[in-house]
Amino acid sequence: MRQKVVLAFSGGLDTSFCVPWLINEKGLEV
């Protein structure tokens, strides 16, 4: 079972980058 993480989405580039990075690099469910 994958770990889950919850992000507060600001709509900025930092959040847009973090979501795919966490999914691909860390294998997390976002």
C-alpha cells in the first residue's frame, strides 16, 4: 500500500512541480 500525502494547492509552479515529483520519485499517492 502506498503512503498518502496531502498538499495544499496554491496553483503556483512550485506545487505544480511537487505533485508529479512526489508521485514519480517517492511513489506517494497525492
